Amino acid sequence: MTDGMRARIEACSQAFHTRWLELLRDQPGNPSGVEIKRFGDDVIGTAASNCADTQWMQHVTGLGPADAAVVPKVAAWYHAKMLRPRFEITPCSDFEPLAAALVDVGARQTGFIDVLWSRTTPQDEAPAAVSVRVIDPGGDDAQRFARVLLGGHGVPDDAFTQHWAAVAQCPAEPEWWCYLAEVDGEAIGAAALMVTDGIGYLANAATLPAGRQQGAQQALIQRRLRDAATAGCELFLTLATPTSISHRNLERAGLGVAYTKVVWTVPDGS
């Protein structure tokens, strides 16, 4: 794992997250209150003032050992919005100054995220009972994709309607593929793939509660890996929480841990 490869990986995942927030921001009236701000060349902060409790939306990436002086500026931007930032930090050799800057703004280490990767196409066969298809932009399939993906993440049908509208636009995004996993014609799982810079990024996946333990996630992983390989990708990439079911499914498909990021957050009252 070279610094250059790690930079490519981080740029890929950062690009997907940022575009997802842009789709929310660009909904009529910006009901989520999304803002995106660059702090220099690599550091990007996303904020959603009307979704203050949704931590993944208050998201900071790109900080490195040379960015200790940037941390107070980032923290002040979120503080002015009464939001608590979530910093995702990649491994670095001179972490102490950055760690001190994070502590100074009240942040604490609260978790880990594994970056998983592979350079080979999958060998396992997907469950025969599950069929996976790429959906076309617009129409009922795009709405169905939004319903299944967000429903799998526990978002109720009547909550955050702007999220549903934004996710329904994902199939029309350049370099994105969106998938439905079906059993007997019933959609039970959904996932996305982004192809950029020779990387196939397995970006998001979810299964409806009623459809779990039928192999939907395994099938979605296998299909996206094969499609990324067909598209000429040299590297397959995704993120997962250590010890999670998703992590185990990805390892089963042949992806291994490239490195682990630490998550720092600012607690209530800081």
C-alpha cells in the first residue's frame, strides 16, 4: 500500500460521498440543508443542517498529517451550524500533531472503518435463487431502487422524502450502476457501483428486513465485482465496519483489509 494508492482509494470514496450529498443538496429548496465545503486541496466537509442527528452526513475526509492547522477551521464551520463533525482519518506516519488538533476541538476517537480491496475477480458463485439486474434510469425501477435501498437502511417511507427523490436519481449518474436483487420477482436488496480511475467502488448496499438471510448481499457483491472487471477495473474497493455481517460477506467474496481508518467525532456539548 503506497501513499499514491491510498490517495487514489480515498479520492474514490470521497467522490462518491460528495456526489451523494450533492444530489440531496440539489433537491428543490434543499430541504436537508446540505452544504459542501473544501478546506484546501484534499479536505472536504459535508454538512446537513436539517439532519443534525444523521452523523454520516456531517462528514470530513482528506485530513492528513500536514493538516493540523486546518482542523480548527473545520470545527468552527460545523460549530457555527450547531453540528458535530465526524472525521475519518487514514493511517499516517506522523499522526501526533493531527491527533492533538482533534483533541483541542473536543473530538474523541469513537470507531473504526475498514477499507477492503481486491485485485482479482470473484470465484464464488452467487446464490441461484437470487437474480440481480442493473436498473435503467427513471421510471418505476428507479423509485423501487430508492425504496429498497433506503428501506434496507431503516428509513421509513414517510420520512426524509428528499432522500427518496435523491436516491431515485442515482441510476442516471455517469459511471454509476444501480442494482436490484430479486427472489421470485420480488426486490429484496439494492446496491450501487461506481467505476472511476480504474477502480470499481462497491458503494452502498442494503437488504429489506423481510428479505434477509437469502443471499442477496452475496449476489450483489458478486455481480458488482464481475461488472467492474468487465468495465476494465484493476482494483475493487469498498468500506465496512469491522466484525459486521457486511464485512464477513465481503471477505467471503475475496476482498481483504487494505487499511483501517479511525473515526473521531465531537460529542454533545463540546
